Amino acid sequence: MKKLAKETEIVHGIHTVHHTSMDLVPPIHMTSTFKFKSADHGAGIFQGTEQGYVYTRISNPTVDLLQEKMAVLEHGQAAIATSSGMSAIASTALSLAKPGDNFVACSTIYGGTFAFFNKHLRDLSIEPRFLAPATCYAAQEIEKRIDSKTRFLYTETPSNPTLDIVDIELWAAIAGKHKIPLILDNTFASPYLQNPLLLGADIVIHSATKYLSGHGDIIGGIIVSSKDMIAHIKEAYVTHYGPIMSPFNAWLFLRGIKTLALRMEKHSDNALKIAQWLQQHPNIKRVYYPGLASHQGHATAARQMKKFGGMMAFEVKGGVEAGKKVMNTVELCTLAVSLGDCETLIQHPASMTHSTYTPEERKHAGITDGLIRLSVGIENADDIIADLNNALA
Ligand code: LCS
């Protein structure tokens, strides 16, 4: 078949047929174990001389379909679906680094990821070497932190919560030069807006909880990479520690992904309109959105993303107290963490998603106390603007 457009792959994009009943939508294989035809057949599957399923912690047909779809959408060779975005990150990091090793990461990342790196990996004597946002653009600064014990580079773009943009090709070139993998958390962009593996990244991670689900009802994670890397992460971590996705959730993710293109178009168009409106509002101090020409990473984002996504942040004049008033006054925007849902969500990083940082660490990462993060939904943009306008007044 001729190469399919992204929207078509999002709807189709699976080549395996595991069933014979001709369903349009594949069934959910809710089974923990699978029958063997004979003792020899079972032994053959274990040895790899026969094809077949054994046990859902190892693999499951419904989860396989999601993994195959994500490998197609991210242009990788294989994927692993995990129980959460955090377990995707933990599985990847712990399969690559051992006590005594280190890795280099931007300091502006999801607060849960930062805490995992800064506390839990440190406790295991795996050292994170963090870069402040301005230094994430400087090859020299990144390379200065790499030595013979550096096992991977890690970054998000756009970043949570300040929407910093990292030049994926620059980071990939450095990773390639030092023969270490570049892990890229593509949660904010989704595979519809950005494909890091095509730009040289080695491993893509998603908190599937967000845009891949799109409906705010499930938690999950995805790792996409080469066949060899995926086999390594499975063998070194996932199969033995068991942070796998349930077949039921995999089925819901397959359902959510079908509308990814439509949703990302609407999220992006709404966000751009709202960012432009906020930027000219007299009570707004600063807007963080890569779609604005004033954003430091605008040109890079325009090069590596199809549109600029549904996430933004802003600061209100009057600091933390004025920001609190906005969050307590909005009616349509929902005060909640998470992101990527149909509903517009608003939250305060310093006291919520990024309260895992100390005030000094937040300063280093460029996360101000007055910053408010908005996950723009797919409602009518004018209704969201009217709600914000009322709250800002
Ligand atoms: N990566 C990014 C960029 C995230 O934003 C999150 C969660 C994760 C990984 C972890 O994924 P999870 O285990 O939650 O599926 N971000 C959240 C946020 O900003 N608010 O609530 C969760």
C-alpha cells in the first residue's frame, strides 16, 4: 500500500489481525493466561520455536495492538505499553543505568519525573546532571556534563510546565557523538505534532494518560524505540518488575487514539487563539506558548512540530495572590492537574505539579511562583476566553 498520511495511520495503523471474527474494532483479550495445544507446543513457545502467547505480563494480543500502533505512529520498530507514564520513564532509566552511572537532563520537566530522578535515582547512586533552560540550547554545556559513566540524555519538548523547546536534532547529534541514547518525552506534542525518532532521538516516551487517551479516564505509558532497545528494556526491567498495561486500558487507548488528529488540531488552534488574546491583556505579565513569535523556541518548534499544541502557561500581574484569584474565579476552566483532556484544565505548578522541586530548584528550572498552566481543551475558544476574561477582570 502507498505510504499513508498521518491522519489515516492514526485511524488504521495496525497490520496484525489476531482474530477471525471480522470485528471492525478488535476485541479485548481479558485473560491472564493462554492455553497450549500440547505439552510440546507449550515448551516450544517458551523456547521460541513456536509462535503463541503465554501470560499477559509477558504479552497480550490487545496490548500488542496498541504497541504496534504506537510504533507506527512514532516511526519506531517496536513499543512497550506500561501502567503509567512514570513506569515508562522508570523502566527505561533503570534498564540503562546502574549504580555509579549518571545521565544528563533538562531541569524543566514534569515534577514527578524530576522527583524520580533527583531523589529515587540518586538514592540508587545514579546521578542526574541537570541543565537550566538557557543551557539546554548550548551544545558545549550539554557535552561538558557527559563522561564515560553517562548512560543517556533525557529531555521533554515542549517542556512541562514552561513550554521550553529543545532542539531535538542538536541533542540527537550530541547523543550520537557520545554513543548514548537520547530519550525524549513527547507527551506534550503527541505523535501527531512531533516525531522525535525521525529527528534522531533513540527512545520516545509518552504519558499516554494525556493526549493519547484524550478523555481523562485512564493512566498509561508508552516507550517506542528500535526492536533491540525494546527487547533490552523488556528483559532488563519490564518483564521482571511487571509495570505492564492492562488489556482493558490498552483497548481504551486504541479507542482514544482514533480521534488524535482531530483533537490535536483543535487543541492547537484554540491554544494559539487564547495565547494571542492573553498576550495583549493588560493584567497579563507574560505568556509562555511556543506558537507565539515572541517565544524563544518559536523557530525551532516551527521546524520540528506540525502545530504548537494545546499546552500553555502565563503569569498574572500581581503575582501569586492574583494568580490564585484567577484559578478560584474561573468557571469553565477546571482547577485540576493532568492535561490533554477534552476539558480545559488550569493549575498552579509551584504548589501542585512542580511542588516536588525546592524553591531553589524551581528557580533553576525557570518555574516562577506566579506561573499558571493551562491545558487548553477542545471547547469553543471564545467560551474559554470569556471565562478567562471574567477571571482576569
Ligand atoms: N511525562 C510528562 C511530560 C508528564 O506531564 C507526566 C504527568 C508524566 C510524564 C507522568 O505520566 P503519568 O505517570 O502521570 O501517566 N504529568 C502530569 C501533570 O502535569 N499533571 O498531572 C500529571
